[in-house]
Amino acid sequence: MVKKSLFLVIGLFTFCLFASENSIESRLKNIVNTAFVKQNSIDSVVALATNNKMLSQKMAKCAVLIKNSIYVEKNHKVLLESAEKFDAFIHGMYHGDSLLNLKKETDTQVLDELSEVNEEWINFYTHVKNLYKEDKVDMLSYQYIIEHNEKLLKISHKLTQTIQSKTMFNTSDNQVLVNTLKFADRQKMLTQKMLKEKFLVYTNENKKRNNVKLRGSIILFRNGLNGLIQGDKKRGIAPVSNKAILQKLQDILTLYNASEALYIKQNVDMTKMKILTRVDNRLLQLSTEVFSMIQNTLVY
């Protein structure tokens, strides 16, 4: 994040004051460049790791929509693109990827957890690619995706937390921003999880179990949104003061308030379900923008 970069630059700049006058300018330039290159790499790996959590649910959501004949071609394209992004992050962590601004990972704990994700992902990715071919849904692949997507989410979350703990500065001043990012990250994922669960309830797939999950996701999304706007002292989040971020959060709140009843209502028709798919797309877009804005801001 920019805030951490500034701390680093300021500290190193102080050191430069003791250097000879002729070398100050060149040294400062190198320090600034190095600091921002390093910080951009940190921001990239954190953003991509959190994005994979969301993608685990987005792929499951797309599978459910395809199975229910909802904008099949479009959702199949989104499904495959999401899988490619998930796979590219794993490959980039193992081998490095200049386009994604990822360096080859060397930390043993991160690599161990990455291996756990990759082991699950290999089978998951195969079923994603086999889900829809020749205008037919492969039900074995569909069931695998539905049964394993939350395990993929869980171990991706574990990996993300480890990456964050090793890349973010552990200072009390910075911790509020770290906590806020974690909340914003969860909001992205929940937009996809809620719609997935709503469609599973709609189609009577483990209806009782998925109803319980859906209610929990709704509560988490509502509380998370309120926490980002108003602050949550218990979870170390300050009320938002950045006007641009506040406006974006208010846009999410307005949209969600207008659609929450459809998520909660038990018996809705397909017309209403299709409305929720459009709401879902917008909620994800706005939530992604909020996460990016928080990550790149000096003042939340």
C-alpha cells in the first residue's frame, strides 16, 4: 500500500541526508524506485490472492447458472476466464510472472499452503473445463464443483492470510488499514457466494443446508458493509473518512438495500432470480473498486 511505501521512503530519505550532496539525488531516486517496485509487487500478490478467494465462488456461481440455463454462453465464458485467472496466480507464485507483477515465491510456509491449494485446484480445474461441452452440462463435473468450491475457498483464504502476515507491516497505525482490506476482500467473495446459494435454494439442491448458508452470508455482507462505512471497533476498523470511498460504499448500500428482500424471500420466480444476477454483477464490480481504492489510499 502507498502508506507503507511512504514510511519506507521517509526512513531511507533520512539516511540519505547524511550522504554527500553529490550523491543524494541519485541515491534518493534509486531508493524511491526500489521502494515502489517492492510495494507494487506486495500489493499485486495480496490483491491476486484475495481475488482467488472470490474466484472460487464466482466459478461455482457460474456453474449453477449454466446448469439452470441462465445466460449460458456468457457465463461459460466467464467461468473459463475466472479459472484461467485462478490458475495464472498459482503458476505465477511458483514460477514468477512479470505481467502479473509476481515474483517466484521462496517462503517455505507460503509454498506449503500454495501446494495444498494447487492439489485441490488440479482436479477442480479439470471439472471446470469439462462442465459444459457440446451444449450439454456434465453433471459429474457440476457436482464436483458444488461439493468442493468451499474447500477451495477455505484453503485459499488460509493462503491469503499467510501472505498478508508476511508482506504487510505489523504496526498499530497500519493495522486499521489491514483489517479494513480484509473486510473489503470478504465483501467481494460474498457477492458471489450469496447468489450461488440463492440459486441452490431456488433449485432445491440441499435446500435446508443452503438456506442456512445463505442467511449467514447475508448477515456477513450486511455487517461487513456497515462496518466499512461506520467502523467496527471490535474488529479494528475505523469509520470511513475518504469521500470517494464513502460514496462508492453508499452506492453498494443503496443497491443492496433495494435487492436484499429478494435474497431473503423464499419463493421467487425466475424473473426475480435473473434480476439478482444483474445485481450481483454490479455488486461485485463496486466491491472490487472499493477494495482497490482502499489498497491504494493514504487515508481510509
